[in-house]
Amino acid sequence: MVILSNNYNNNSVKAYICVKIKLSMNWAPRHITSMNLDKIDKKILDNLQRNGSITNLDLADKIGLSPSPCARRVKQLEEAGIIDRQVILLNASALSLKLTALIQISMDRHTPDRFELFETTVMSHPEVLECMLITGQSADYQLKVMVTDMERYQEFLLNKITRIDGVTDVHSSFVLREVKNSTQLPLNHIKPG
């Protein structure tokens, strides 16, 4: 990823995989159970990550199972919390969402109420694709934001983000070219039991 900067002030594998984790002080994962994954489970996960709309019949054919056992395994993976949900990915460029910004945000106080207010507010903005509480930087949060253009970004930043109580510093970087963008989680660490 190439960025420009601009500053504004003001594992047998016991699998515990969630596809996306929401940031919230009160967030708790849905019930996730321990599950030993084998080669078939790994193939199912790999195929579903590549194409979430694949039919059970086609999935069963690809992994070498009959449809009923395949459907049972998928259901077990869902019940174990390993398959979190299925979504459709949209083409951002076709929707004129051409500007991606990575925003690092510093807060005035590191208190649960301050973080909860920030997180709740940020989660209400559809422009925010990701919100991460981070360490190793002077910032407390990193956001990934997508908008149509620089004018919309400035409006979003100045009228929404910098108006959240506790935000003291904002550092924006802009993506020039996306080298890799994947929603597939790595599965190569899973050693079938």
C-alpha cells in the first residue's frame, strides 16, 4: 500500500476464528466452541471464503463429499462460531467510492467511557469500514474510511470525526493504489488432526 500523509490537529487446532470482530467496550463474541478441524473442514472454509454463494451441491463436489455430510459440516462450523456470517462484496469503484483514507486518532483520556463514546459514534458512520484500537503508535485508534472524493473526506473529518468528544489529534494517510485487498483469513496454520 502506498500512502500520502497529511496531519490535522483538533492452531490438533482449536480454532477460535471470527471473520470480523466488532470493536466495542461491551462487545462479546457469539458463542464460540472449540473444534478440531480436519482436511475436509479446511477445504470447506477455503472454498467458502473464495465464494460464499457456492451451492451445497457444488461445494460437496469440490471437496469430495456427498451433499448431506457437507451441509452438516458447514452447519457445525457455523454453530462453533468459525463461520461468522456470509456477505456480498461490492465493487467500490463502480459505486464511485474512490478515496480510501487511513486515519490515526489520539484521545485525550484513556477511560472506558471515553472509548465507548468514540466507538459507538464511529460505528454509526457507514464511511468507516474498520475501527481498530491500536498500540505501538502515538495514536489510540486507526480507522479505514471510504468516500467518493477529497471534498467528502474533508466534510466527514471536520463535521463528524473531529467533533467526537475526546478526539485530540488526527493523522490522515491516503491510499494511492491498493496492492492487496482480501477478506480470506489464512488457513495454512491449521494442521489437520
